[in-house]
Amino acid sequence: MKMKKLNIALLTLGFSKERKEATGITIMSYAKELKRLGHNVIIISSKKGFRTEILREYEKVDGIKIYRPYKSYIFGYAKAIDDVERKEKLEFDIIHNFSNAPVLALRAILSKFYAKKAMTIQTIKGKSAKIFGSLVFSPLLNLMDAVTVPTEFLKNKIKRYGCFKKVWIIRSHIDTSKFRPLNKEKLKKKYGYENKKIIFYYGAVRKESKGVEYLEEAAKSFENDRNVLFVFAPRNPEYIKDYGDLKGKNKRVVQNIDIVDYVNLADVIVLPYKDMKSTEGNPSCILEAMACKTPVITTNLDEINEIAVDREEVLMVNPLDSKDIAEKIKIMLNDKGLRERLIDNAYRKSKEFDIKKKIEEYLEIYEESLGLI
């Protein structure tokens, strides 16, 4: 039976103009896929962006309406739901809140004062590094109609802290029609990297979790090899000062790039997380690289072990270990057989995370919450 057209509000903190947050990127792709399937999707976010940045109250991006009427990170969302329902002359069927912090479930919970018939869904994307992001607020999740998390690790955590609701595990998604293999040598020529082995890092640069300083340290082992270049593409370049000068002898910082091209031209992508704080439970960077047939070196952490197997789909390093990172980069560059096996296995695995598959899992939750199944 075909599902009826739903009015869906997606609540998030993403969509700052100056920051390309993974959450904002994945939620936009999710919204566009819902729209393609015939649903009416509106994103509601905060007017307050990064630091002093104030964002537009309304805009339309790729056909998706984005409302940011208030600066509040929690309490303004309920009034925003009421404002949008009046302006759009509709009633929301689903209010789906995305956050790392369980306390931010209050956005959807309070929205029920206005959207009384709507079902509320909370997706916890990963572990928060903020004090107010503590899992001690997990009992708030019991007030939601459904809860989703990306990992078994996080599910067990929130249950230990008092969430007794049914918790669905839905892995992070990527768009495999966008992230797909391209010709590596042609791209290297296009961007001036001929005859270079490119070690690539991209994503946010946060001192508490991302481990970029350990990759920078590992790069020193290759300073005498003119053929190896470490390229960093930080989503938030204001943090570079925390790591010294990334524009060293064999290092380069790039901004405002075509990320699909760079993921494809890289010989190795290194994502040396210290832990998974302030990171999606299933990091989209790992999945995107897998889908582009670019081999990945990442950290041996519980959450990552749920989506990839060491020496089968990725190479794993010990946390906080720059020597191990350097050694694994050398192995990846020199062991062709291992590299090809990792690439083939990872590419097949990446198909499991395609947005079209993941959206079916979310729609099942919507249907169950609404009593349609």
C-alpha cells in the first residue's frame, strides 16, 4: 500500500552559511529524498548560527523550505512549529528532531503543545561533547513516539541512562549517486597533483575528538618523500590555529573544493578520531570514501567497528598514535593487494548506507508511529 503524503518537520541546528556541518548535509539529502517520494518537508532551524552569525529567517534550498524564525536552540522551535503551520496552512504529521544531545528532544516535545496530532521522532546522531549534551537527559526520550540511533553502542548507552522506549538502529546515510568512483589520474591532473600520492583529511577540525594533530605529526615521517602530499580540507578553518601550521613542507590546506573530486583523487583518506564526540556515530566521511573506492585509514573505536572491519574494509589505527598512523599509511601505499581488497570490500559495503535504503527504514517508523501498519 502506498503511503499517504505526509507533512514532515525536520528540526536541527544545521545550515549555517559558514560551516558545512555533516548533520546539515545529511539532513538536506534526507529532506530531498522525502520530497522526491511525494512528501511535504520543511526544515526548521535556529536563526543563531556559528558564534555571532545570524542567519536568514527563511530561504528555499534545492526546493526545500528552511525556516529560522528564532535564535533559541530549544524553546523557539515549538513556537516556530506553530508559526510555520499557520503560514503554510498545514498540520504536521511528523516532527522529526535531529541532535546529539538528548536534552534537545525538548524541541519536539514542546512542539506538541501546538501540533497536537503530530508524531514525534528523535534521532540521536552521535555523542555530544557539550555539558548540556550529557546522556543523563536520556529519560526525556521516553516522551517521544520513537527514538533512533546509528549504533548499538549508543543504544546501550541511552538505555543505561534511563531510556526505556523502543530504540531503532538506523545507520547514517550517504548519496551513492553523488559519491561514486571517478577517474583518479584525470582528477589529479585537473588539480595539479600529478605524480603525487595524496593523503587526504576532510571534515570538521575539533581538538577534542578529530585527532588531526596526530595526522599532522605522522606527516613528518614523509617530509623527505617529495611524492607524498598531505591535503587537509577543514570544514571549520577557524580551528586550524589549534594545530600549528598545516601548510608545512609536505602539507596543504584547501577550502571551497568539490569534495567528491577530492575524495576520488586521494590515494588514502585518513580519519584519526580520538573518540566519537561531536561526530556522527557512523561518520559519513568514512562511508563516502568507501563509495568512491578510496581506501580509508581510521581509528579502532567501538562505533566504527560496527560499520567496518579492520583489514577487510578499512585499516584501523590505535587512538592517539601518530606512529601507528604513519606506519599504516606506508602499508596502504605499498601493499597493492591489501589496498585493492579493502577497496572492493568497502565499495560493496557502502551500498548498504545509500539514502534510498535508509529512508525506507525511517518511513517504517513514521508508519508505525502513525498507526498505518
